[in-house]
Amino acid sequence: MPSRMPTQTNAPPRGSGNRIRPVPRGGPLRLSPGQERLWFLDGLRGDGTEYLVWLRWRLRGPWDPEVFARAVTEVVRRHEVLRTRYGDGDGGPVQLVDPPGPVDVTLVDLAGAPDAGTRAAALLDATGNRPFDLRREHPLRVVVARLAPTEHLVGLTLHHIAADAWSCDVLRRDLDDAYRAVLTGRRLPAPPTVQYADVASWQRARREAAGAAGVDYWRDQLAGLEPVLLPTDRSRDARRDRCGDVLTLDVPAHVARLVDAVGERYGTGAFMTLLAAFQVLLAQRTGRTDIAVGMPAAGRDAPETEDLVGFFVDTLVLRTDLAGGPSFARVLERVRATVLAALTHNDVPFEEVVAAIRPRRDPARNPLFEIMFQVLHTGETPGTLGGATVEPLPLTATDAKFDLVFTVCRGAAGDLSCVLEYARGLFDRATMRRLAEDYVTLLERLAGEPEARALQPAPAPGAPPVSGAPPASDTSPAPGAPPAPGAPPVPAAADGGVGRASAVGAPTDPVERAVAGIWARLLGNDDIAADDDFFDLGGHSLLVARVRTALRQAFAVELPLHVLFEATSVAALAAAVTAAVRADVSRLSESQARDLLSRAAREGTR
């Protein structure tokens, strides 16, 4: 099983003139654009585990957990990002790097217990399913369960803000090196001169240098895009159901060989060939020819990043036009052009793309796409840790970040397998199995006859559907459905209170004027009415985080991010601020609370 991480698809190599340099550690260390997105999502979804990375291994052979614990400490010393917390700064979240120190590794000896395996698995589950408090905790948790003198289960849980798929390979390699060094008394090499905080600063500088050209490309490329949605087995709730499941299906060896042959013939390689077939499958399932999926790009096109643990992945949206009944060879040409253009413009963080496109906001759906496709190369991971043989443990369940993450795992010998991580609240397991089986069948047909028409004509009315044809319709409700029962409402102030929602027009009371002033400063727009929508004015999720920081400074309240995401007008947000202040100072009288709010609003607008 792969980790729950994106593929290692990199951008074309860049010139070596723009090298990454260490930055001073005396001032605030900003997050990378990708980290800011994850920081926002973590705060928005609170106690979710969607953005945790799980590494679970069974080790067989002579192996010492105490030596391993010391090796973990050495690796955390080597990589700053593993001992970093995330706090609030004036301009947004900042990295707080702590000095090296001993790492707490949970060691449990279950050798001889009759239910050792069950208890060890439960221990790894309990550790892996506990969210991180990014403000107070380092983003790494380690547990070791001893089942026998030569058998151990090891669980590492990381927050995605500190690690990606590439990082998992770096981490295991460094743990292996550190274990052997501790065991033999050998001195470990010095930590890398460049650390993740330096990369984050470099990414921001590179983005500023790119200017508006990259944003213009994505605005043109994704104009008018409607997310591709597969037909579902159950209706889509107004709030996203995080429960997910995992399904795996092997691809026959002869199909894998056909993929390699076609990729070599048309210059598309395995990734673009597999992606093209998947987009054809989506077109058959949905009846659409405008097909866009998300793709994680590794973001490690600078040599200094190759040996670092950290979050480098950015998300690209790959949009392919399948209209006109093209052959699969023609689809391959279109997909190749799309992928290369996207990688050329990967300097623009995904959140900026979303802000430029300004898609319709829906709490139950992700912006721009709900289906992600990736190819994960699994053949280069070493098979030992400190001399013990490593056997990855399968994941039986996951949190669903998207409707579907479709991964094709490619082994060292070119063997392929499909791994589907899907939203269990939307799809039955049997539906996902049919999807995977239809993909393999389609892959064989397309790769075997690349000059033939890729999309089969729709069946005649009343005829039975062919494999891969779309069902009648998606049962999902239209966007903008009312909140789900039990969803937390946006707090409203009592009539006549300081935070009373205003009618259409200019903000009228101190709290509304303070909120409007914060928006004006962040959005560069002085003409803000009480009923204006933050996102319609050009706001996006990273600016929401800055609004929350400004409200904390002005009113000393800690609003959950989901409240700011839902209370999108000046009046609604002012009401939420008022309710939060009153809840915190409930011991005060109405007049005292009103006076406190008025004074805070005046201070906050200075």
C-alpha cells in the first residue's frame, strides 16, 4: 500500500542560477504557500485526520527499539520541519522552530501476550487517528510495539504540513542511516545547510518574481470549469462526510506492457498514458468531454530539496478537451500538451489559482475538482531498517479529502496496481471496484488500439449500457443546499445589541465598521457594504486566516475558521464576533458588554 501522499511528478528542470539560500532565523519565518493552505484546512476542519500521513511497518529480524528511539531523535535534529510548531503572526501564520532535543517515542512490550497483534494494531490506530495541535505539538508521533524478540510493529504519524510522499522515503532512509550510526558509534553527517524554512522563503520569492503571467495562464486555462462529479450511490450532504475507504486492484502484466509500449511510441511515458486513459474513463462515466482532474506535483525541481523532509507538493488542475471523437493517440497528444503547460506554470500556488478563478463556494465540495489522479513509483524504497526487514502494513480505512483519489502504483519491474481512496458516504465499495475494473479493461483496449476512437458512441435508447457508460444522473443536490441538520449556525446578536446585523448599506455599528475596515485593508477596497460577500470581493481562504488574526487582535476572540468561512458578509461576521465576545464575558452586563465591544472596535480600526 502507498502512503496517503501525492505522486513525485516534477516540473521541468530550471536553471541553477536561482539557488536556495539560508535565511536569518531572528525574525518571523513565513510558511510556504502549500503549508498555508494546509494550515487553513487544518483549522477549518478542526479535529479531522484528512491531512495526516501514516507509515506503518512490520519489522522482522534482530532490532533494538531503544536504538531506534535514539535514531528518531537524530533524524528530528537533522530536519527542522519535524520540530516546528505553527503560530499566529501579524501577517499570517509563522513557523516556530524549536531547538533539537530528545523525541518522545512510545515503546510498548507486548511479547508473550495472547492478543499481542490485536493490541498492537489498536495502539497504532489510536496514535494515528489523533489529530495534531499544530500550535503546541511537533508534527511527528512515533510508537513501537514489540511482539516478539525479532518482530516489531512501528507506526509513524506525521502531519502533511511537514511531509509528503518523497519525504517518507527520505525519512526512512535517514532513520536507517541513523540507526546504524547509533548502533556502531559512527558520527552522523551534519544536517543540511538549507532547511525547509529556507525553501519556504525561496518559494515566496520565486512566486513574486513570476508576477501575473502564471495567474493569467491558469485563469484562461480554467475559465468556465465545472468540477467533474461521478454519479454517486447516495446523495451528497450539505457538509462533507470525511469517512473514506481504500480499494486495491492489480493490473495484468500484459496490460502494463502495453502501457509502456504506447508511452514510448507517442512520447507520453507511463504517467501521461495512464492519465489519458483515466480521463477517457471519466468522460464515459459522466457523458462529458470537458474533463479536469487534480494532480499533485512534487515541487522539488531545485537540487537543495532532494534530501529534505517537508511539504513540497502543489496541486495542478489538468483540463483536457475530449470533444470531436478523437482517437486515443490524439487524446495522448492533448494530455501531453496539457501536462507540460501545467508544469511550466507551477509557480502559482493552488490557492492563488482558486482566488483567480473564483469558483462557486460550496462547503461540501472542493474548488475546481473532486477527483485526483496520481502515479506513485514504489520500486526504489529500501526494504530494511537497521538490518530488520520492513514489511509495509496495509491501510484499511482513510479520511476522504476528495470524492476519489485514483492512484496507479508502478513497481520497479513496471508492474501496475490501482489504489482507490474514496468517500464512503457517496460510493459503495462495489461501485468503486467496477470503476477500477472498467479502467483496466479500457486501458487494455486503448493501449492495444491507440489509433481507434477513444470514446465509444453512446448506446441507442433502451439498449443496455456498455461497461463504463454513465448512469442516468448524479443524485447529488445542487450547490447551495441548506445546512445539514445539526450544523453549527452562525451566532447572531440580540436585537438592539452592538453586533446587530444591518440592513443593506454601509456598516452602521462599531463592530461592523471594524470588520469592514479589516476587509478594506486586506482586500484593498474601501467601498464595502454590510451585506457584501467576502469571497465575491476577491477574498480567499488564506485571507480568511488573516481576517481571523486581525479579529483576534481587535477583539481578543478566537473564532473557529469554519465560522469565518460561513459568515461571509460584514453583518454576519460582526454578529459572530459579538456572540463570541459575549460568550467569553457572560459575567458582564449587557451595557458592559456593549461598551467593551465598542472600545475594542475603535482600537481595532486604528
